[in-house]
Amino acid sequence: ELLAILESSVETKRMGAVYVAKSTPCAFLESSKRPIWGIIIFNNVYLKFDQQGFQEMLYVGLHELTHVLGFSASMYDTYPKGSPLVSAPDGTYYLNSPKIQT
């Protein structure tokens, strides 16, 4: 489960802000270091209330959600090390993990 909190703000370039949206994970499971909640902040300066604006913000929101999920350079150290992919004799690959049960 993951909780994503959405927020909006008004920050202009004069105020030093040049982002459309920003996000970060905020809390992690102790056992797996996976994010359990995070925040996404949309800059209202860039919101457009038309079909194209909605589509753009949808894409921006999905992009930011990936950061909340932990796909970010600041999270690289928490990623599992090594490769769970194993090559089969026929040249195909499969996952080898103690958490995958057959």
C-alpha cells in the first residue's frame, strides 16, 4: 500500500521556483526500505484548465508518482544489489528470488 498526498502551491520564477511539480517519498518500511507514503506538489502557475492542460498534468502526475514510489537518484542506495535474473539453458531469463514461490 502507498499513500500519496497531493498539494498545490503558487510559486513564480520571481520567487525562485521553476518547477511544474515536485515530489518525494516521505516514510519507508523498515524491513524493505520501500516507500509507504509521499507527497506530490503541483505549482498552480502551470495549471491550465482545458483538455490539453488536464492531459499534461496527468502525465506530470504519473511522472511524480514514480518518484514517490522510489524511482529517484536519491534512492539508488536502497535498491537491491545484484541481478535476480537467471539465464535458462534455452536462452530465456527468469526471476530467481527467495520471495517467489513456485
